[in-house]
Amino acid sequence: MEARTGRTGPLSAAARPGIPAVEWDEERAGLRVVLLPQPDGPETTVAAFRTVCWVSFAASGAVCAVDVHDIPVEVSDRLPPVPGDDVIGRGLVDTQWLWVPLSTEPKVHRRVGVADVEVTLSTDGLARLSLRFLEESEDG
């Protein structure tokens, strides 16, 4: 997915090691986040599903968090717990709700709606997350 217009342009994971690569496409209401350096590999699994999502934006316009509700058990069971305070860019699960914090900036508004979601899981956790809203609304 190319970022054509919108709040957050592509970030190079290679140029910013340890920071997730985030692309928000306002025109297509789509998000793509690469969380691990090599999201494709022999031990990865891809799962696709449709559910309610929130994409939160900071005052800077950058995506600061993603929430994916009602994730399938086969996804939540593959996500390891995240120890410590280093949670930025990690997939955290609580009662079938996936939260991916992408910065420490506070949310000023968010996009909410039903989305088609695709996740790539590796032995290290959530490697990539993509979503595209089917219907959407703004939530201050």
C-alpha cells in the first residue's frame, strides 16, 4: 500500500532501527505497520479477519496506536507476553483485544470502524499488521 496522502508517510525501518515502519493512507483509509525487521520468513503465519479497529493519531498527525478488537484465538495464542516497559511497537493482547502502541505521543483523535485486518505472526510475535476500513467514523 502506498501512502498517497494523509497524516503519516512511510518510515524506513532500516533508517530508524527499532522503530516500527508505519504507513497511513488517508485516501484508502488503510494502515500498514511493519514491527519486526524481517516480517516474512519460513516460520511466519498470516491470518486475515474482519473486526472493529481504532487507529489513533497524535497532535503531530502521526499514528500513535492501533487497537484491534475481537481478534481470533489463533492469533492471540501466537502472541507472546511483552515483559518490561519496552512496549512501543509491540503487540499486546488482553481478552482478545490487540493493542499496538507506536509512540509515546498522546492521542488527540482516532478513526474508528470495521476493517479488514491481516496480521503476520512470527516466533518473535507480531511482525506486520495491515488494515483497511470498510466503514469509518471519527472519534475525538
